Amino acid sequence: MDMKKRVSLELRHRSPTEVQELVLDNCRSGEGKIEGITEEFSNLELLSLINVGLTSVADVPKLDKLKKLELSDNRISGGLEVLAERLVNLTHLNLSGNKFKDISTLEPLKKLPQLKSLDLFNCEVTNLADYRESIFKLLPQLTYLDGYDIDDCEASDSDGEGDGVEDEDEEGLEGESEDFDEEEEEDEEDVVAEEEDSADDSADEEEGEVNGDLDSEDEEDEDDDDDVVVLSSADEDSSPAKGEKRKRDPEDEEEDEDD
């Protein structure tokens, strides 16, 4: 895919002013030049043109907000003056895998006061004696060359930027985590207390039901005893007392006289 079509595709129905990052890696440039990128990309902060067949950066537009430019794995050998003229706020420049042979070809980068990181991996210039010392002397504004500072300390992922914000975020997350743990412990205590209360209530209800059943059985037993007593009294009234002489009826007496 050629570079112009790739730019149109990456826009995704946005206007160029809305784009802050534009990645066009592995597309094809016409005649080794930048195409399809204009000054309309006024808010662009990152532009990546890795392995697109560039031989020149002469057609790079003026992009005042651009901070990071990726140009690795191309065939650029010079002409960096245009970068100093049109990308005045550039902080990161990756020229790895290009055709730079002499320190002098990098002199135009002195006019980029904000440049903090420069990568020249796999360029012939890195084979020169005192290469690192010469570059840091030529470009005193640099902090990192090929990922390491002048004392050979490796660059962090953020190049030292935003560490304070990350620390604050980590502290905030730790604080939130502690608060969350405390809330979890409180919730667990509440749940345990509720379960204990529920168990006590269930035990009370069971005990009440047992006592109620026992009371009902006692009442039934008392009713049965009352029935027995009543029956006994009725039997005693209807039967003659032991040893008591039964009265003779008048009819019995008349039968005896007839005999």
C-alpha cells in the first residue's frame, strides 16, 4: 500500500487536526519521499515511518507539536537540516538502520534544543572511534544516545518523564487497596455477626417450638386425667355403696304375699 492511501486509511473519517499519533510503518513511499502528510496535521505529536523506503526527509511538513519521530530502517544518509527547521519541538528521534556514516551529517541536530533521545543503532557512524563521546559533545542537549545516557545508564521506559505521576498513582492505588481491605474485613465481621444472630434466633425458635409441644402434651395429659375422674364419679353414683342393703320394691313384696 502506498503512503497516501495509508494516511487516508489511518484517518478513519477524522480530520487531520484531530490526529495526535500517526503510524505508517511498512507502507511504500513514492520515490523515497514523504507523501500525504501536510501541515494540516497541526496537533500531531508522534509520527512513525519505519521501513517505508525513505531516502530523504525533505518533504516533511512543519509540525510544531511533533515530539517523537520514528525513521528507522530506511535509506536516509543526510539532509537533516529540514528537521531542525520544521520540527522545532522534537524530543525523540530514531534514525536506526539508516545510512549515516559521518558525525558531520548529524550536526544539523544541534538546532533542536528539545532533543533528548537519539537512536543510531545499525548505522555505520556507530563504528567510529569515540562515537559516543563525539555525539554527546556535538549534541550537549542529549540525555540518551542509543538508549543509554553519558554514564552508560539505561533509559527507563518513560525516559524519566512522568515518574512523579506514576508514584502518586501507585500510592493512590495502595491507599484504595487498604481501604478496600478494611471494608472487606468490616463486611465479613458484619456477615459473621448476622449469621450468629440468625443462629441464635433459630435456636430460640426451635426451643420455643419444643416447649410449646411439651406444654401441649401436658395439657392433653391433664384433660385425659379429668375425663378419668369424671367417669369414676359417675360410676360411683350409679352403683350401690359396698355393704349397703338394697331396698325392696313394692312389687317384690306383693309377690311374696301371694305365695
